[in-house]
Amino acid sequence: MGKEFHKIAAVDAGTNSFHLIVVSADSDGNFEIIDREREVIRLNEGNPDDIKIINAGAIEKAVAVLKSFKGIADSHGAPLRVVATSALRESLNRNEFINKVWNEAGVEIEVISGHEEARLIYLGIMQSVPIFKDRTLIVDIGGGSTEFLVGEKGKTLFSASVKLGAVRMMQKFFKDNQLSKESTDECRKWIRGELYNISETAKSIGYDYCVGSSGTIMAAGMMVESLVKKRKTQNVILNNYQFDSKSFGLVRDEVLKRKTEEKRKSIPGLDDKRADIIPAGILILDEIFKLFGLQKMTISSYALREGIIIDILNKEFKISHGTAFHDIRKKSVNKLAGSFEYDHSHCKFVASLAVALFDQLKPLHLLEDRYREYLEDAALLHDIGYQISHTNHHQHSYYIIRNSELPGFNETEIVTIAHIARYHRKSHPKLSHNDFSSLPEKTQIIIRKLAAILRIADSLDRTHSKKIRNIRSKISENEVRLSFDVAAKENADIELWDLSRRKGLFEEVYQKKIKVELK
């Protein structure tokens, strides 16, 4: 019996902007984003402090946007759930807003509490960053509020929502989006006062990691990559991207020294549309780093809207994610593999040979255990490019993996896995290959070492017949001796022939000859 698929649409109606995603979800709880839109709304326009009244212009714009979003959802046949946060939680005329949206756009709006918002954000983040088993501090800086949560194994240990948002603080302290020392100092004091008790409570509970989500934190990561790391941000995947307090400090200083919105627009990596509110967001994030004693923060590209999707799957379709978060990364790789037609059985067999070699050759490659996963995943996906073409399928495999989000992995990991798969055949890694030469030297070395092992493993199943059994290796001064069993009445001549053709990278990288024994 085939899997059931559900189309679902979710909108995060935030203070600063409205975000739509439309997904296709299967009966195992996997989902793929098939459409997305974002519109800046600024629901608190004209409110210098707390959001008392949503003005008529913002309401009209919101109605038009939601009507458009509903049209997109309807075109996919996806029921739409709209969740509103800080601005509507506080506004005195929220019922007028909700009724107008229903009457004119046919959209029902659900206003959620800060604690519920934090819970949904946690659901979304667990689907994209592998933190299920770890006690983790979650931070989400929005336009009107910031949500905090300490969670472990899917359970909320502490959560809080505070009226600190990039839009709210900008309007409260910085007239015309202009910075001054006095206004910056006042804003800092306010943020510190609001956050102190929350930070003390969270620290008393304890956490091992910190994951941040949404606009301000994504913008900070992009500026770190562009401004500090001096790298192009055109194809950067921020999910699972980590930045430290020192790098963030350089970004903070650059943002705060540019006193006007116009000057901030030229900051490398910063979206022009965020130049007006970024100073307040950066100040909030800076105080969070200090008060919570953070050295590093990991970014999740999933947040509230993805959490809404998971909540719908749990509640309405009875699809539980209770254990799905245990291994997000494996789930991501399996989902990508399952989306393409190629010999999965062969790739699984090659992966088993590759990880066996990795384990046996530890004294030779000297790589940490975490790189074993990269090798295994590259082996599982190395033939995925067959879906496009047999010719140069290794290059197509690289392209598919490189341009896949793979929740649970950061960009460096995705790039590494893609390169290992790309070099499982044909050309060795070369500095004349631009994508390879642009990588850090350490990453190049890891790719060469792991691709060399993958080539050996793949050659030993050249006929896709799984003839090789019980591979063993012995390292000596000048050689690596491989021995393995061959099933009775089987002939491994083609495998041995292919090994002789493809062992060159291994011998080049490890400076040892390969010798073979058959049993």
C-alpha cells in the first residue's frame, strides 16, 4: 500500500512580516516545502511602544496579503492555518482585524500565546537541527517579541516570551531609524532589564547548546559569513550554521557604527529590507549573548511556520514525531535518496563496505568519528545523479546533494558530502576544479581521504552483485593489504579489475600500495 500525502499551508503572521509555506507531507511525517512567500507588513506601524492599535493601512495590507496567500494555498489544494503572534496578542482592535480578514479574505486567524509560540518554534527547530537528545536553549527574535525555551527530548523545561522585538525596540528608541550613543545606551539598559530574570532562570536549569531562529539571527549569520568570513553569500545555507561571540561582535560593531538606514544598506550580507530595524535586533542579540553566557549560537532555518506544520501533522493526521527527531540527519539523507530512482541496494552495500574500511583504517586516516557519517551518507547518495544521466552521473550527484537543504546538516557538511560523492569516480580532486579549490585546506584533505575510501568500496561492488564479504584490512609500512571472502561459485574478477583502476587516489593520498587477498 502506498503512502498517503497531504498538502498543508501555514502562515506565521508576525509583527514585522507574514511568511507562508506550503508543504507536501507523507504519512511518515516527512515533508517538503513546495511553495513559500514573504511580505513585510509592519503591524505595529505608528505605535512607539506597546502595540495598542493596528492602523487601517496595515490592516488593509494584511488583508490583501492573506487573500493572496490563501489563493496560493488553494492552488495547491492545501488547507491554510494562520497563526498570529505578538502584534495581535496585544492590540486592542485585534477582533476588528480578525473579522475583517475573515470577511474579506475568508481566512481564519489563530492568535497564540508566547508560550505556545515558543513550543511551536521548538517543534520546527527539532526538525532541522539535531538537538533532540540535548538540553538546548532556543532563542527566536521577532519583530515584536523574543521567545525563549529550554527543551530536552521534545519536552519544554522552561519558556518565556518578552516584549523585545527588532521593530518594537527600533520604534521605541530610535526616531527616524537614526542611531545615537544616548539612544543606544538607553535601549541596551531596557533590554538588559527585561532579560535579566529570564537569563538567570534559564541558566539555573542549564543548557548545553543554543539554537537561534528567525530574521535577526539569520541576518547576523549572513553578515558573519560575508563581512567576517569574506565569503560569497549567494548560495549559503544557514541551517545548522554556527557563529561565535567574537565573529558576532565584529558584526555588531559594524552595524552600530552606521548611524543611518542608508549607510546600513551597504553592509555586506545584509538584506536592504532589514536595514531599518537591524540595529535593535542586533542589540537584543548582543545582550542575549552576554546575559546567557553564550560562546556560540547555531542557526535553524526552521522556526514557527514549520512548527505549525508538524503540529498539524501530530494533531489532525495523528502522525507522531515523538521519535522522528532522534536522527534528523539520517532521516534527511533517506528522504533525499528516496526522492530519486537509482540502485539504492547497491549504495547501501557500498556504504557498509566504506564504513568498515573507515573503522579499520583509523590509524591511517586519523579522522574523528564524526567524519564516518559523512562517508556513509556520501556512499548512500553517490549514484543519485543517475536520475539525470548515466554519463557524468558523479557530477550530477554532486549538484543534487550540494543544492539540497538536508535538515540537520550545515552548509559545510553538505558541501563535504557532495564532494565525496562527486569524486567516487573519474577525476581525482584537483585545485583546477573551482568548487573544490575554493574550500578550506582542511576540508580538501578530508574530502580526499574519504573519497579515496569510497572509491575502493564502490569498486568492490562493480557488478552490483554484493559478492564481497567480510572485508578486512592490515596496515604495514608500505602497503595496505585487503582481504575478503567471495561467495561460493562466485567470480570477483570484474571487482578486482575495477579496484586496480580506481585505487590510485587511495595510494596517492595515503602513500601506501594496495594489495589484495581473496578467500
